[in-house]
Amino acid sequence: MEESGLKSADIILAVTDKDEVNLIACFFANVIAPHTQKVALIRNPDYISYREALTRDILNISLVINPEMEVVKTPSCAS
């Protein structure tokens, strides 16, 4: 992550298909570049229940995205 220029990055997107990889990426990003914004794709509802804890304290994730929950929250465009 340091070799990729994380220290000078404005944002890191952790959007693999594995929640755990995304969380670990955000953890290390927070250690290496605490002021870089972190966005994590998290699909597991068990992890989503800790959304508030993930966005502060140790991981300091700027935004947690769960596509399934976002679809449910989006107003229908049906005519």
C-alpha cells in the first residue's frame, strides 16, 4: 500500500468481493495514512450491523456501502 502511493492519496476504495479483505485494507490504510478517506464495500449483514463502529474508532472508514441495502432504500422509478 505504501508503494502504491497511499500516503498521498485522497481516497482508497476497498471494493473486492471479500468483506474481510476490504476491512483489512481499510485497517492498514488507517495505520499508513489516517487522513485518507476510506470507502469499503461490505455485503455481510452481520458486519453491517456494526456500521457505526466501523466508521469511527479503529478503522475510521469514511463510507460503508452495502449494495443490497442501497437498492432497498432507493425509491422505485416504475411508471
